[in-house]
Amino acid sequence: MQHRARNAAVAAALAAALLGTAAGTTSAAERKAKDPLRERGRYLVMIGGCNDCHTPGYAPSGGKLDERQWLVGDSLGWRGPWGTTYPVNLRLFMQKLTEKEWVAEARHLQARPPMPWFALNVMTDGDLRAIYRFVRSLGPAGQPAPDYVPPDREPKPPYITFPAPPK
């Protein structure tokens, strides 16, 4: 009888310990939501228009795409005198870089149109780190964007054609 009581007490203590541990555990989603730098990055991605090009269907949907679809690049080309460029899959791109490497890359980036690289060049290190943390938090998804096509080659559709700049 005493043996059963001791076993019951041990089982109750273990159950209480496990319940206490489980109650103190936070999910990955909860940790993401509590990271103010990540949330700042989400905000910067939204107001910076990153999704307009780097998320297929974002602009036509009025921004109503689930966050799980964001920043996977696009096969819609942007053609002009520079050739044809494609929005990079930022979720795959950021997986290859450390936060420090991203900040250095963004600080000195020069890209073909329509990418507003000059906006990244003047962002604060804190803003660039915030963008990095947000994009990394989304995890890898999608496929790499198509390769750049020089101006003397015809790209595969679909693409948008920009006129030559005024002289």
C-alpha cells in the first residue's frame, strides 16, 4: 500500500513538473510575434513596397495575400534599355547570408531597374537588420527567380516593358 502511495506521489510530481514546463513553453509563432525587430522589418517590407515586385500577385490583390506567400520572387520580367530583370526570391537569398553580410550587401548594392537599391543604401543598420530578421523568419520557400536577360535578347513572357528614359 505504501509503495502505491509513493508511486502516485511521484507520478503527481512528474505531471505537475511537465505541466509547468509546457505552460512556460512558447511556440515559434509566439516568439516571432514578440520580436520587435522582426515586426519592424515586416512594417518596412510593407511600406517599402518590397512585396509589390517580390511577391507574385501582391499588388493586384491589394496586398491581400497571406504572409506565407510573401517575398518568393517572381517570373514576371521588367524589360527596358538595361535588359530584363526579375525580382529575386528574397527568402532564398537571405538564407545564404548572415545578418552582418546582408547589412554590408544592402549598404553597397547597385542593381538594375526597377529595383530601388538607392533606398536600401540609405537605410539605417537597424532597419536593414529588421528587414533581414523578418525575411529570415518567413523561412525558405519558392524557386529562384529567372536569370537576367541582356538587352539584345528577347525574354520569355510575361514581362513589362519600360520605355527608354527621356533625353
